[in-house]
Amino acid sequence: MAHAATGCFNPGMRDPTWLDWVRRLQAIARTGDHYAASEYDRLRYAEVLEIAAQMAAAGSGAPIEVIKDLFSSADGYATPLIDVRGAVIKDGRILLVKERSDGRWALPGGWADVGESPSVGIEREVREESGYEVRAVKLAALFDRNRHGHPPALFHAWRAFFLCELLGGSAKPSLETEAAEFFRPDELPPLSTGRTTESQILHMFEHHQDPGRPTSFD
């Protein structure tokens, strides 16, 4: 179960310009510190990270201590985070889980774990969050989170969507999810848009109906 905080801001906002600057500055600071050859360089990159934190706090209204905690959770060379999501479709309905954090629904999934392949990761996530056993059969899409209608977030992330074959099991709640149910595309419940959007769900139905459809990206 990998649902680390991503620093989501007001869901009604589009990605503001200052948030893009914050992402880029903190990435420059992290990568620079990773390759820094002297303590002088590290101090300069620490100053850049401090400026990025101040900008994020001023733009979002969040306490700067919260922003710094989020920044401190990411070290080393800056790369996008990877999130995996599973699309399990049965009899014209798709499996969604109800998130305890916001009471809304999403495709099962979460952050990819180090040392675990993508297919193993999504099979585990679906099992843990829904109670169902599945097998990943196709990488349907690899999307840049910033380009697909999610609420603004502090860190840049890519999201990998897998079509999964249902093998067995039954609906069970988890530490992170309250329920697991199948829904028709025309009767979707309120969605946790930080995790899953309606257009992404509908796109999974398109891949399910056309197994030969090429993997979507960007």
C-alpha cells in the first residue's frame, strides 16, 4: 500500500505558474546537491530549496514546515514519481475502491515500490486495496500527471495504467480503502481526482474493448 503524501493543493485550481517554478527549483536543488563537489555548492543548493519552500508556502497557504517535510522525503537526483493503477473490467463494469482519506473512489493503485516490477506492484495493490486477485495483461497508458486534469500537486509524477484480468477473490476493505465495487461507465461515483479522473476510466474501457490498441502515453 503506497499512498505517500504528494502535497495536493486546492482541487479547484489549475496548475498555477508558481507551482511549476517550485517543482523546477526543488528539482534543481536536489539534483545539484546530489552532484555537489563542495560544501559551498551544497549551501547554495540548500538556499535554492529554501526559496522553493517559501514560494510553495506563500502560494498554497500551507505552513512552511509542512512543505519542508514533503521536500525532505525526496533526496538524490530529482526524477518523477511513479504511480501504478489497475483497470479490472468485468461484465461492462470497472473496479473502483473508496478511499478512506477523502471518501471518494479511484482505480486501485499507489506509488510503485523499489525492488518490485510494475506488473507485480499493480497486482499487489489491487489485492491489498480491493481483495481481488488479478493478473496484469497490458500496459494501457503511461501519463504525465500534469497533463490529465488532476488537481495541482507539489511533486511531478507519471501514472502507469494496467489492464488486469480478474482471477478470483472477493471485495474486502483495507487500511486505506473502505469498499470495492464495480461500476458501469455511465454511473461512476464521485471520484478522487488526485488519483483517477473520469476520462482515464473511460480510456481504460476503450483499451478493454480494443485489446490491440497501442499503449497511450504523455
